[in-house]
Amino acid sequence: MKGTSLKAAVRRALEGLSLPAPGETLVAALSGGADSVALLDALAWLARETGFVVVAAHLDHGLRHDSAEDATSCEALSARLGVRLVSARSDVAARARRERQGIEAAARGARYEFLRRVKDEIGAVAIAVAHTRDDQAETFLMRLLRGSGSVGLGAMRASAGDVIRPLLSVSREEVLKHLDARDLPHREDESNRDLRYTRNRVRHELIPYLERHFNPRVRAALARTAALVAAESDLISSRSGVSLDEVDGVLPLVALRRLPLAERRVAVRRSIEGAGGLRGVAAIHMERILRLASRPDARGHRVDLPGRRQAVFGPGGLRIGPAQAETRRGTNA
């Protein structure tokens, strides 16, 4: 059958994750773009062969005048593949204004809230999203340019919580070949060529430059490097383990200072992640926290974090939480 190469890659990815079992359900994020169309097609194939259920989920972000046509395209595709579609609409622009964040962040937040709501409502075991090897390469470069540490440079994992990425070993070129072989139409989002967005500049300017002048297979090389860094980072994380438990949400500084630097980073990163997530947290935030943590006069200082949070050095140690008006003494030494 046409398109078996991509299908085989998705099969291997699911087998590596040991899911879904027969009778279980996957939610497949469907934007109508090339990657998500190819993923849904492969999942629909495999669902029929192995006995799991796939449900497509489409969220209209309301950001383009023709966004309703995306939903129509997703409906037609789902009907063709014999897949149930759950769709909804969100006013992402209003959300961005309300939460004082960029459009990209607001869209991502709305999208994952919707996908998890669908997952909970239908009792699915995971959410499948269509990030490809090219997306992985772009993410690695973007985080490298921001100065991310090893955890960030590990970029996207094949599995992260309830999200899986079955196309992470597949190139965008392979996706397009699959769609052509299967005669599957897809939608093109005009914003994907808007060079005001960092990812688009990386995709359309930086990576082609690197391909022309340094390595014609740079996308594969970057994705491979991300995977290697992720494995090494996960090893460090597993070894740092739970030897440094938070007590009432506070990291004890004396114990933190005894750890090797790499393990200190892991401990602080975990604390931030547990107090609202890592979205927007950059290397500079980590460096400021770690620098203060090493100082004997750290008590009373704080570091402002994205999401209206602070890292506060108190009498018991380091606490990550909502910003407090009373913690205004000197910062970011």
C-alpha cells in the first residue's frame, strides 16, 4: 500500500512506547496541515490493523479569516479515513490580551487545554501530536541560540507526560511524499512564512543557510544531536534522583550546594517545573538562581520568573512560587 514507509515509522514509534493496546484510544491533534494529516492517516491505518481507536481533535484558533476552512478540511479528511472528529473554536487573540502573553504562547496553551479536555472526556491514554524531525532540528537550534542547558537542548521527547510524538524520526520531505502517494490534501497556514516569528526565520533562513554552506544533512544532524543530549540529560536527571527532596515546597540550600552543578540544575529545574511549568524559563533565569544559591548571603533575595513567579531565598531554603509583594529585596545578583 502506498505510504508504507511513514506508516512503518509510526508503527515503530508506538511499539517503542508500548501503546496503545487494543481497545485503547488515542487523541490525534489535527490542524489540517501536512504533518498532522499524514499522522492521522498513519494512525487510522494502524488502528484498523491493531485494534486501537483514534479520535481526531481540531481547534480553530480564530486567528485567520479563512480558519473555518481548516475545520471543513479536517471534517472531510476524518470522514474519508473513518475517524471521529471533535472540533472547537477558541478566541486566542482575546486570550493573549487577557493573559498578557504572545499569540504563539496563547495558541499553544489553548490548543493543549483543548486536547487534554478531549482526552479526558473520551478516556484516551495519550495525545499524539505531529512534530517531525525537522521540527526537532528547529527547536534544538532555537534553544541553542537562547543558551539553553542540556535538558532544553534535548528538545522534544518521543513521549512527555500524556503527549507522544510518533513522527519525530520522520522528515518533512517524507511527510510530503506520503501525502502525494496517498493523494491526501492539506492546508497551508500562511503564518508559517511570517518571518516575524523566530521559528520561521530558523526554518526559512538559518537552516537553508547551514545546508548550503556547512552540511546538506544538517536537519538530521541536529535532530540526532538533540536525541543524544536528551539521553545524557535523562541519565543525569535519574542519578540526581530524589536525593534532594523539597520539604514543604522548599529546596534546602545546604543540601543543594553539596550536589555537582549538573545535579543542582536538575533539582532547580524540577522545582520550577512543579511550580507552574518551564514555559518561558531561559538559561539566564537558571544561572541567576544557581549563582545566588551558592552565596552565603542569599537569604532575602529573589529572581523573577515567567508566569508571575519568583524564586525566593528564605530561611528554609529556595522556594519557587507566585510573586509576592513582600519579597522585593535585591534580585538577580
